[in-house]
Amino acid sequence: MSVRELMVLLWWLSSSGSALWRYYINSSDYSIFSTRSSIEIEYEGPSFSIWRLSRTCKIQSLRSPRTKLHCTAPGVHSLRPEAKNRTEESRNLNVDKSHICFMWYYTVEDVYENLTQTVTIWVYDPESSSKEELQWTATRPSQNSRILTKLLNTLGQHPYIHTLMKKKVYVPGALTADGTWVVNLPMSSDDLMKEIRGNKVAFQDCFISNLAFLLTFPLITIAETPGDLPLTLPQGSPLMSTWSSCIPTFALLLTDTETFQTNNSFRTWTRIRVPPGILSDAQRHNVSDVALFNNGIMFLINGAIYLKTKRTFEKLDSNQGVPETEIIGIQRRRWCPVRYLFKSSRKKSLFAIWTKSEFYLGYSEFRFVKIMDSARLKAALKLDPADTVVIQSVEYTWHPLELALILHHYPPSATTKHTRMLLYNEDSTEWTIQDFQLDLPMSSNLVAHFLYSALPDLILWDAHRVYYYYKNFTISGTMKTKEREENLSSLSDGSKIHNVIVDRFGSILVKMENNVMFFSKTDITNIIKLHLWANSTIKSALYFNRSAKVYLLYFSEIYLMQRQEYPLFLEIESSVYKSDDRCPYLAFQHNIFSDFYFIDKGETLTIWTQIVYKENLGLSVIIEHYGPNILTWTQDLSYEIASGLCTKTMYTTFSQTTNYELVKDYFKLEDKNTGLMLVQFRPSEFSKTCPMAKQVFEIAVGCDANKHIQVRGFNRTGCHRRDFSYVIDKEYLRDSPPENVKIRYDVGKYGCPQRLEFDEPFHPIIELYDENGFVKIVEANFIVWEIHGRNDYTFNYTMKQSGCINEAQTLKSMIEENKDLPLDDVWGPQNYKTCFSYAVGKPGDLNQPYEILNHSNKNHLLWPMDHSGMYVFRVKILDPNFSFCNLTSIFAIETFGVIPSPSVYLVVAFLFVLMLTFISILVLSYFWYTKIYRQFIFEPLHKPPTKLKKN
């Protein structure tokens, strides 16, 4: 629906209500509210007379209740309507002279074949775009947008998509003929927030605004089934809204006529209905609470839980561990814990339910576990046995592993009840009684919201007042206006508080049932009344869009739902313009780009913060933390003054200095020094007009499950060999089995073996990886052993050559010391002892092979010279100060090139034949020479000459 159509609809719906006025711009993003913007204004009410405005603004028609104006000069412009016999409130609109004029437009197509999403991007000018682009229903660029996109592309513009959580960048191809860029992204459920950015390219002195948006794995709404019946709130109830904490565009709206579900901020929706015959008509029209999940919707009806999925609608009972009656509430997490650290083996709960006397946590597959009851609560709080204890509500904190139980107790015949609070940690299962106490009338019902804060700060409200508890319950009270009024109903014509929403910027927006709204900010104790935006006769609800900005959803039985962006920041600036409420700082910057950081042993985390403010205000950046004291930090502060502005820059480095070597109980010390610590950086002073109140993040000290090691040159992918078998001779096995061992080599498990010649030594290079890929080469000590028990390999360095003073540990000695442990656990960082200290170990044979390796030493694996073999090694990090993770990996070596040694019998036989042949030759030669010499004995060598006869 266009802006003009929405104006007409709201005017028709509020024709019998009180008078008010509001404004719109073409774009749905009010961050561009500049001298280029065409502002539409409308007055709702009778007897309109004229508009009163600044001289620098031009208006089309002063006497029309719906018209347009254009402010050519930047600054704050006062504007108000006049009506007969009425004095209307004025607004002070802050019109900026910004060089950001254009915006990104995108469409998304889900490709389920390869689980990717195709994002098509182009540029549009809100002042010259098509109706479809302004309503975000366009599938291709308009003619003006196509021309603008091609011009900017010619000037060097090329966008990309940056993910805010994992810092990944996706770049499109060249501009298409349609004037669009196309980017392909993998579907993701843990890297949700993305931002379209581009080069700093200007056209007519105008740049493009970055666009942050939510893009997640597609969530499908539950389809309507013909013949099903409506599921509604009791007749006359105000609207009830809820949404997914991680995906606010996935939401529900409950009315007294229908229930609606959306996955795109109510641009489209489906009705949620139930099959006939399961609920009576009275039950179908008596929904009292609801919780939304990715795979279903949970309704609370007459004290029982019903689950609606794509295929079924059923009542949950004792088979799931849930009470079948008397349930009074359901609660999901309001903040999105993308990552967290669980020290125990327990699972994190997904939601909570409670009765007046029992509290349950719900887990996957909608299974429930009872956690607490009123009898144990009474004992924990040391209350009088005659007191009545009632669980009021359950609320999750910003801490991903904690939740709060709010209860009240009272003695017999009491007229007031005492409200108390306990915090429950799901990891440690510990209960902590908070310094929280509030006395209220018996009829009062409290609703709580924990704020975006590292400390367990929260607000609570009943029908008329908002209560605050800041700085870990050290500051508390009731929010008041500047006139010291704390009853918001008295400022809203007797209306009750309908809903309160909070966001990551610290905003607290209170909406009354008659659409009057109030605003405050975290850590601020006063509240302001905002200008009227919607008439009291219209039913509305507050939601967050895909850019995490507030919008209003209007509902009527005739026109169903219409959404409208709400310019919250502009309304705040206008409401406080005549007060002294100004943001004390000009800029608060930092390099905190994630909500979650891991710190392992030996690692540090450095946070950079900077605050800029006017001279003599004396501001600073304050660090606050919550959780176990498992980290230390140092600060480096610099200070600069120039042109009346002060700039403070601070570097804060978090680290852990514990030494885990040679401790008595290694695992106990590790458990003591691991955990989750919440940290926040905030300016020492801020106000309701500051864009940001604080920056909060988690530091998990412990093992990152995504961290692993790998031997360089070995991987489990790209191997084209098939599984095969081989036999290990029993003589080469550590345990000396009676028979040879046949091994099945699993290529998928062990990866491709590396082939080495028998005379080629091998030194493993260990690489460290996390979810983002390669991190570094591991410099720490590590060990290797053959997992199938081979011991026919050795190391080229002895303990003496390595510089050992005492005898070093070996696999054989560690197996003998830990005979009751499996091989993988006999030697590790928990029992590592160095050999380079006189105080550790004992003298021994230092000519043994030194079995510990690292990146810098020259120790290598050596192979036998007389036979080849297949070796499957496990490598394990040995340094106790390297990581909380048990880092291991597998690699395989196949040796070749060796001539097999002959059998001993064959050698003996060969030598025997050789000797026999030699002796035979000697004997034969003896007889041969004897025969020769005997002939010469009987026959002289020289015969005497004979005389010749004469005839």
C-alpha cells in the first residue's frame, strides 16, 4: 500500500477518534530525512484551518489537511496545524543536509537445489522511483533506477554483501543488461545480519546509503487448511504480538477474530487455524499466551498447552512432562544467543512454562523438566510457613544461560504482596536471590523485560507504571516524566500499558492501548511522552523490520493488516527539542563487531574504543562485566584536544595469566578458569537522544568447538583411493600379540596416506584451524603414536641431544604409569613434565629416543630399513598452556623402497653351498696339481741328448 493509500485508510479508520497529525516520506527508511526529501503531512480531525511552518519550507497547500512540503534549508523546522477551537501540538523536524541520497534495493530468490540464495541488487532514488520500489514489491528495477544504476556502475560503483557476524564478503559479477548485480550466498542460520555496501562513488554529489538487512535460512509459515476454525484472543482484547528473537521478521499477531503468521514483516501472511472437534468454541476464543518456534506455535488455552505444527494440532500432556492444567504462562528468549559456552553436558532450554506453584523448562522436541516448586522457594527465601508463594512470571536475561523467576508472597489477610526475584543458571543449576523487593497491590500483575546489558538490568511494568532496576539492582525506582508523574495512564486518558519493546540501542518504547507512546533509554530513570502518531480508535502493535527498526502494524476486521514504518528517532528529537536533553558526546566508536568472542589459553582480545565530546565535559568510557572473574585486563589510554573537541582513545586487552603446567589437578583448575563473562563498554554519560547507549558482548573462556588441528599435507577430502586392508607382523607390535594383526584402512576416517621412502625422515607440521579456516602453525610441543600398536619406528634425536637434564617422558613409561587408562589418555597436557629442569623428573638413561616434537626442533620420525609398512599416527598437543581443547588429529604414512631381507635358512644354505663349492675346488685342484707334479717326477723335465749312428 502506498503512502497516500495508507493515509486515506488511517483517516477513515480514525474518523471518530481524536485529532492528530503525522508525516511521511517516500522511502521507508527515515534515516534519509534531508533537504531532498519530499515530506507528506496529514491532519486527522475536524475543523482543520491552516498549517503553520518555518519560512524556509515550501508547502503545496496551506489549507489542505493532506499536502506536501519541502524544506530547502537544513536545520530544525517547527510545524503544526491549526484547527477551530483546538490547539494542536507542534513538531520540530530535524531536516539534514546529507550527501546520502540513494539507497540499495534487493530481492532474494531461494535456491533449494544447492541451498543458496540469489540476491539481486540495484540502486534507486526514493524521490524518483516506482510505486513498487517504494512499497518493496518490485522484482526488477524501474526505468529511472536502471539508468541510475548503470550510471553509477560506469563511475566505478560495485556493491558487495558483508556479513556482520562472521565478517564474510560476497561479491557479485558484472552488471547485467537489466541494470542489476547478482550475488549468490549460502543459506545460513547463524550469520543472519548482512549489509550491502559499495564503493565511495558519487553522482551529482549524492552517495548511496549502506543497507543492513536480515537474511536467513527460509522459514515457512504454516499453511491454511480449508475447513479449519479460527483461534483468537477473548473478545475485546488488545492485540497480542510476538516474534522470533533471532528473526524478528518471523512473527505472529493474535486478535480477537484471527491469528496471523508472517515470515516477511507482514508484507504477506497466513491465518493460523485449527481443525474442528479438538477445541470447543469457548476454548478457541480464549488464547491467553503464545510462543513462536521455527517448527511450530505453542498456545496457552484455559491453562493447557496446545502445539500447532504444519501437520498436527495437539494438546501436550504428562507424556511430554508438562502439567495438563493450571499453566499461567509461556516464555521464550527475547534476545538471540547465537553462540554460548556450556561447561556441563546439559542442554540449553528453549522456553519456560509455569503454574502458580511450579516452574518447568522446555527443550527440543517439546520435552519439559520440572525445575522448582513453591515449597522449595519458600524454604530458599526462609519465609513463614503460613505465607502464600505464587510464581508471577519467568523471563530470560541477556545472559544466554540465565533466566529470572519473579514471584510474590504474602501472609494471610494481606492487602499487598511482596515481589521477589531469583536468577537461575542453567549451566551450574545454581539459584541466586537478588537484591530485589517490590510491594504491590494484590491485583497488580507484573511483566518483565531484561535489557540489552551485560548486567542483569531490567524493567517491569503493570497496567500503569514502569519500574526499573539498573546496575545489577543497585539503582531502582519508577520511571517519571519531567513533571514527576509516574502514572502513565493519567497521561494517556486512563489507558493501560499495552506493550513495551526494547532494542539493542538501549531504546525503551512504551505503547498504551490507545496508541499513546512513551520513550526512555536504558540506565535513564525518566521517561518522555512522544507525539501522537495513531488514533486511539485504531488497534495497533509494534514490531521490528528486517533492518531492526520499529514499525506499526494496524489491524481492522475490514482491511485486516497494514504496516507503517515509524520514525522513532525523529519523534524523539522533536519531543525533547525544547528541553536540555542533548547527547553529551559527538561520537562513540569501537571495534566490537561481534556479540561473542572466544579466548583460549595464551590468547588475548584487544578492544579499541574512542569517545569524542566537547571540551570540559570530562567524559570517559566505562567497562562493566558480569560473571566469573576468570580474566584480567590492561588499559592503554590516550587523550587529545583540538578545536574545542576532546578525543579519548582506549585500548583494553583481555587475557588469562594462569599457568597450567605441573598443577595437582589439571582438569579442576581448567574447570575453575573457564566460563562465560559478559562485558560492556559505555560512555560515562548519555541521554535519550544518543544513538547508542552501550556495546555488549560475551567472552567465552574455554574450548572453541570449531577449533581443530591438522597435519600439513594431510586431509580427508580429495582422496581417490579406496579402503584397503593390510597385515602388521606381530613382531612389530607394542603389545606382542600371539598372531599377526589385520587392519582395515578407512580412507574416509584416516585420509590419504603419504608415501615416503624408507630412508626419508618425517617431521609433522601442525596447523591450527577454526570455523574461518587456517589460523596459525602450532609452535607448542606435541606427541605422536601409532594407533594400531606399531612400535617399529623411532626418532632421530635422543634425550641427551635434545638437551634434557632428566629423563624425558616416553609413551612406554606413560603407559606403565597409567595402566588403567585408555591409550589416548595416558599422556597429555594433564600430566606432562618437562625434562629441562633439575626440579622436575629424575636422572636416567638419556640415550633413549626423545619422543616429543615441536615446530622448531629437529626431531624427526625414522623408519625401519629392513621392511616397509603402513603407519597410522595420532598427534596430540602436549603443552598444558596451549589450549583448553583436547587437540588431536590423525595422519598416515606408507613407507616403500626397501629390499626385503632374506630368510636365515636361505642364507645358511647359500653359505654352505658356497663353502662346499670352495672346498671342492680346493680338493680337485690338489689332485690336479698332484697328477701334474708326479708326471714330472717320473719323467725328467730335460731329457739328455742321444748320439746319432753313422752309416
